[in-house]
Amino acid sequence: MTSAGEAARAVLLAGTPDAKVKAARKAARDWRLGRLGHRFDVEMPEQPARPSTPELLPPNRMPKRGRGGSERGRIALIHALAHIEFVAIDLAFDLVGRFGGHFPRGFTDDWMAVGGDEAMHFALLERRLRALGSHYGALPAHAGLWDAASETAHDPLARLAVVPMVLEARGLDVTPATIERFAAADDQQTRRILERILKDEVRHVRAGTTWFESRCKAENLVPHAQWQSLVTRYFRGVLKPPFNDSARDSAGLTRDYYQSLALPTGFVP
């Protein structure tokens, strides 16, 4: 029987969007149906396979996007969101393959499902790009989204602290305003896609918080203090308000975690 680790590695090594989505959906489905062994017997690659496009640029070289009003601006924003979801597929399956053996079986249940969600999100956004006359890869994309995985490849607590509990939690903060932009542009199809993604993101952040707290309890660590220590050490960015406190609370990510590390409201770094 193929192992969960082998299935996760297959996702990471899939180099085209179509192949990665298919591998992710297959892994999530096979795990759910009991077709994969609960074993983590292969190493994860340091870097996932990537398609030849989009061109990956550092943040300071990324072209400015519009605010989503014009069709060109909306395409650029959807493309950026699609790239985030594409990288999120690899982040979820690397979490399974790299750290699944450190946790009970329920950890793999959760993160296989998250990986399947991320593949579905990417597919929805990519389909929307094509409906608007574009496609994933037509524009440059952010080169640094995998950095958080590289920085935390040695430590499951650090990975949980930074990826679901910082990066994906940021989606809870900014997605509602993005939904409003597409609604104002009367792009109801994209609005509905983003509403679905936002709903799923709450569950993803909750999975991160739940397993982070479970691990802290097992190691006799104080979750809030440990999270703050790990984020200070491994997260290169800043925690910027405003925060979607209600969505974060629903995900178990209470103000006790992030409030003391947040920039003051109105502060421009």
C-alpha cells in the first residue's frame, strides 16, 4: 500500500498546475478512503517542482496591481490569489509528509483535507482567469511564498506557528475587503469563489491552532508565549492590523496570540 508520505511527495514533485491539482485531489481522496498507509517513509524535497511560468519575482520587483475595479486589475488580483493557493497546495502536503509522523492520525486527516481544499481553490481561480481571457502563468508572481516552509523545515511547531497561524490567518483579515472589491465591480462569480475560500480558511487556521496547542500541551509549553517566540524568530514580515478578530476567534486564534506583536494601528513600516 502506498504511504501517506509517498502521496504527499508526489504532490510536491508534480510540476504543472494540472498535475499538481490531480495529485493533490488523489492524495486527499485516497487518504479519506483508506487507500494510503499511515507511514512517512520518504523525504520531502527541499523545493517543490514548479511550472515554467509564472515568472517568480522578489516582492520589490512585483508590478503594482490595481484595486480590482478594471478588468485588467481584477485579472491581476485573481492571478495573485491563484498563485497563493497554488503554493498553499505544496505547503499543506509538505506539512503532511514532513511532520505527519510527529502527530496522531487526526493530524493527517486534517492536513490531507486542507491540501484538497487548496487544490480546489486554485482550480476555481484558474478557471475564472480563463473565463476572463487569461490563465495562471500569464503574469509574474511572488517568489517568496515558499520561504516560510524552508525556514521551518526542521520544526513542526514553528511550521504551524508561521504557516497556518500567520500566513493563512492573514487571509482571514484581507479576504473580506477583497470580496467587497469584486462585489463593487459586479464580478459576482469571483465574489462567490472568495466567499468559499474565506469559509475554508477559518477551518484551516483552526486546524493549525488546534494542533499547535496540542503539541504545546504535550511538551508542557505555554501556547501563546511559544507562538510569539517562534513567530519572532521565523517570520520575516510584520503582523499588520486591522485584524478580522471575529474570524480569528472562530479559528481559535485569539488576541492573546497576536496582539502584543502587532504593529500599532496606522503605523507605516
